[in-house]
Amino acid sequence: MNRVIQHTGSKYPIIQAPMGWIARSRLASAVCEAGGMGIIETSSGEIDNCKKEIKLMSEITDKPFGVNLPLLFLRDDSMVNFCVEAGVKFVTTSAGDPTKYVGVLKDAGITVYHAVPSLEGALKAANAGVDGLVVEGTEGGGFKSPVEVGLLVLIQSIKQNIDLPIIAAGGIVDGAGMAAVFAAGAEGIQMGTRFVSSLESPVHDNFKNKIIDSGIDDTFILNKKSKPVIRALKTNLTKDIDEIGKMDMTALMNIQDLYFGGDMEAAPALSGQSTGLIKEIKPVKQIIDETINEFNETCKKLGNLKF
């Protein structure tokens, strides 16, 4: 049996990325109801609101869901303890070393996957005792490794060294992409930009439409010689940042004005290269159904290939 499905309890091995402010109950519950694995974010730092969203998930869906814990941004142990007390069964950790919390979480019966952008990070996470990996290629949106390694190369290099289930992330929006990463060794996929531009996504239509209207070359990787390194849509703001060559976290201070106010110049619009593959806003269920159908059709076609 597929190990990602075993670990998540979802119908399909499709995980929704834990995007700050965006990955809350409205979107996550829609993903769960459609057979995927909805994830509640905590990277926004709005601890009380995130706790409410986790509680709300149990009220609006009876399907399994998960929570993301960005380790470097946790002020204390309260969110970890809350996940344990709330009966959360699946957690992804990111942005840091999972060693501190993996034992506590697993002792509570929680399955832990750690997000990694490199072979080195994957080896460290495996040694820490995680149950699986979210492997993030350079194609994806949001916070990135300054070393640009494509997802297929990264998956294969990790599979050569580690036997842990892999959820592939970065540039995947459909069943063809899902089949490609499964061929490389993944057992699940994580989609961010595709779900940001879904009908149930809480972001402003200006952001969704900008994704739809952008091509595969309409993103920048910014701040490669500093931190944070991010991938974002090309706008006047990000073009200026790219020309200057650097930015700091203050550039993201007004990101809620972008997400919910529709001001595309308020902050960098975090998005992956997959913008060029997304042609319309669709309901989450349609996205997941079409992805699974195309995956199955693609695998069937490939199964008939012989040379």
C-alpha cells in the first residue's frame, strides 16, 4: 500500500501546502472533503487564530487533516503541545531541525514528515527519526533554498540514500506532474500554487487572476545571497527587488494586503513556476478529481510503452 496514504489516512496522496494565512479551515477542509490532506498553517504566527482553525477543522470535516509546524518560528512549545492535546495525527515540520520535537510528537502517536530542499537536509531529518519527507524542488513558490535543484533530480538523489516515503513539492498542478514524480520515487504530492488559485482559496481574485495570467517564466527567485530566499511572481515590486539584488523580511510585512486586499504591489506574491500551467480557477474537488484521473490515465499509457 502507498505509505503516504497509510500515514495520512486520506483517500489520495495529495497534500495541500501550508501557506501562511491561506492554509486555514476554509481551504483545508475542502481539500480533505475531496479526498486529499488539508494542512493548517501556523507560520503566520497568529497562534490563537491557528488554534481556533485546528479546532474548527474537527467540527466541519470528519476527514483526517494535518498541521504544519515551522520550527524556527515557534516562540515556545505551546503549539506542539496543543497539537498533541487536540489529537492531531499528522504533522509536517519545516524551517529548522526536527530533532527537538520529533520524539514528543511521535510518542503522542503523531506521524511526522519534515520538509527538505536538499539531500543534506533529508539525511539529517532521517537521522532525527521522521516518518517521511516533503521534498521541495526549486520550482515551488515561497521560501526556497539558495541552491537551485530541480525536483526530479532531488527526489532521485534522496531515494538513492534514504528509504522514507516522499511527498514531492514544487511545480506540480496535475496528474501528469504527479505521474512524473511518482516515476522518480515519490509516493505523494504537495500542491500550493494550484490550491491558492482554487475557488475555495481565501485570497483576493487579483492574486488568483495574476497566477492564471502568468507564464512559466513569470516568477523570480529573489535574495539568493541573503535570507529569506523566495520565489514570487513578477510584479513592479519584485522587479525592483531583483534589480537591487537583496531584501529583508520587512518586504513581506504587508503580505495580507496582497492576499486579502488584492494589492499586488504590497508584497512579493509567493508563487511557483507552475503558474504557467494553471489556466483557470477551479473548485478544489475538480482539481483533485482531474489530477487523479489524469494520473491514472498517464500511468496506463506508460504501462503500455515498451522499447
